[in-house]
Amino acid sequence: MCVALVFLLAQPSLALLPGVLGGGEKMPSLAPMLKTVNPAVVNISTFTTQRVQQNPLLNDPFFRHFFNVPQQQMQPRQRRTQSAGSGVIIDAKNGTVLTNHHVVAGADEIMVAMEDGRSFKATLLGADPDVDIAVLKIEAKNLVDVRLANSDQLEVGDFVLAIGNPFGLGQTVTTGIVSALGRTGLGIEGYENFIQTDASINPGNSGGALVNLRGELVGINTAILAPSGGNVGIGFAIPTNMAMASVEQILEHGEVSRGQLGVIIQDLTPELAEAFSISERTRGAVVAEVQPGSAAEKAGLKAGDVVIEAAGKAVISSAQLRTAIGLRRAGDKVTLKVLRDGKTLSLKAVLGEVETSVSADAGIHPLLEGVALSDDEGGVKVTQVKADAPAADKLRAGDLIVSVNQRRVQNVAEFRKYASQSENGMLLRVIRGRYATWVVLKG
């Protein structure tokens, strides 16, 4: 046992652990590393004004007259709520803080608290709801930032630490390992490529740091799988490389512009592999439809093609391909390796531009006030839902709307056309994660 322990402590990843056991020397500890990282992890408090839903009976003129309801009770009521989350300083010089979009979404005021007790009001520079990251700026001196790791180098079994503000307790550190990589299809975000870890992540940890034993940021803690309502050792973090792809666009352009391939895709199942005479061990994404005039059509993609590689990385699922394309800007060139009729082809696509998000406040429909929409492959993506939006309890960021009143829609323009014909209500067909559901909106 002693020999094994000495061997482990000799590994480069554990070189920061001081000393060995016995002789009055220091016990192995992560404290030296945490002293350099903890100042870069912050607590985030948000304050939001929400509209309080009134009793629907008050909308009935007969009811109001019969019971002589005072006019003041008809005025919309509001309440101010507070929530807590976490964040990470990624640029001390410029006061740049990275966190989750859902931590600050709809907030009227954002406060960032340091480990040393200082607190600053933050400005939201921009956000990417599809990836669930937001970039904040604080005006402060003597800040400490965290070093960024290449998250593509992570391996299952690597030791990691989660640092954040669970349940508003204050800065807390938990340890674990990387349990899995490339988790998709969870329905948590629009684009998913999660690191799974058993390091305890709880409510309030969102936006906090997942670091390796060198104190480098490998991910942003985002969500947990909690069937019983508490932590069961299954947490998810956004890889640093994925988050920084959006951060760089926000810092440079103030927003995220996504490239579009223009295809409808699905996973390559064993049944489809057999039908296409492909080895059942092959992983990839099957092209179900190529949209006319799209980047895919110009590159030569055809329905029935199986994409097995994109930009030099293996494609194992349709969700993984969608994420790989969605993290690139319009105009980027992507090389795709596809299987067609038993042959392997290499195709080069220049990604098209996705229509900028359109706010429903611009006149799509009153029922969609406070909802932001954008074109997406196969339908219309809900990119943001304000907390006080009429549809806040029915729609969520990441939903893909594929039909309005049982009419298929492929883009925002078609959505606007059919939605404008809805007077009393609207029936939407929504793809949420791996499932499809019907959503009814009424005034």
C-alpha cells in the first residue's frame, strides 16, 4: 500500500500535493492549489422583478361587478425575488466573469461577491442561451483569474474539483472524477457536449468552476441529474473550450452568430446501418433531408449520407454533429467525411448564416411577448424566455418549434405568417430534448 501511495504522489498531475505520510511531515492536501484558484471563483446574486399571476376570475367582468371587486385589485402586481449562483473570473485585468446564462437570465440587477468579502455590481456583456453561458464585467482592482485548460485533453478518470456557492452557503469545494465525456441528448441546453462528474454539484453551484489538479478551469458547472431532488453523484459541466468559443464571440461582437449547415439529421441506428449496408459498429449522423440552397447542398451532401467526421473529429451522434456546427460562425469552412454507397467521401462546406434572433415583442403575437426566436435546422428555436413573459410557464430556452396550429414551420418567417393568423390561442408542436410535446398558448 505504501509503495502504491508513493507512486501516485509521484505522478505529474499530483505534483502539487505536499510531502508524504509519516515523520511529522505535511499530509497530502489540495489546499495549496485551492489558495490560487478560490479567489477567482465568485458568488453571484441576482435580483428580478416578476409579475404575480392574478386569479383568472378577476378577468370576468360579471364576477367583478357581482362581487364589487375594487379597481385597484385589477392592477398587475409585482414582486422582487433574489437568487444565488456562481461564476469564474477569466480575465482579471478587464474584470471579465463567466457564468451560466440561467443564473442571470431576466435579472434586473447582478451583484458579484469576491472571496475576500468585496462586492461589485456587474454588467451583462452578452449571453449564449443555447450553450447556457453569460459574460459579465465588473469594475474592480486586484482581481485573480483562473488559468484555462484545453478541455479536449480531458479523459474519463481524471480528478476534478467543483467550486461554487451551493444553496447560498458560500464558497464550497467538492472533489470527484470525470465520469464521462461528450454527454448529449439530455434536453438541458440547445447545444450539449457535457462533462459528467461525480463531484457534488448542487443548486447554487451553477456557473462555478470545475478545475483539474493543476488548478486549471476545465468546465463550468451547470446541472445535475436529481430524480430525488438532491445530488446523486451525476453532475454536468460545459467544457471550457465549448464555453470559450461563445465567450470570444461575445467579447468581439457582443453576440453569438452561429453557422448553419442546412440539414435535418438523425442518429445512425443499427437498423439504419443495416439498411444502408454499413457496419453496425459505425457511429455517425444520417442526413434525412438537405434544405435547398443551403451550405450542405452546395457542398454536395445528399439525403442518406452518413456523416462520420466533422472538422477532423469523429461524429458519434446527430446531437454531437449539431453542436460541432453550431459552435462555428457563418462563413467558417468545415470538412465533412461521409459514407455514401459504401464509399468514403470528403466534402467541404462553407457554413451559412442563421437568421439573428427575433424578439416576439416586434409583433409576431401578443402571446409571445418576451420570447426570442431564431431560425434553426428543422424549425424555430426559442433562444430566450423572459421571466414575466405570458408564455414563461409553457416555453423554455432551447425548445424547437416545428409546427404552429398543425402547420409545419421551417423558419421565423413561416412562424410569423401562421402565428399572426391565431386570434384566440396557439397550438405549438415542440421538440424538447429527446421528446416532442404539444404546447397550448392562450390569452
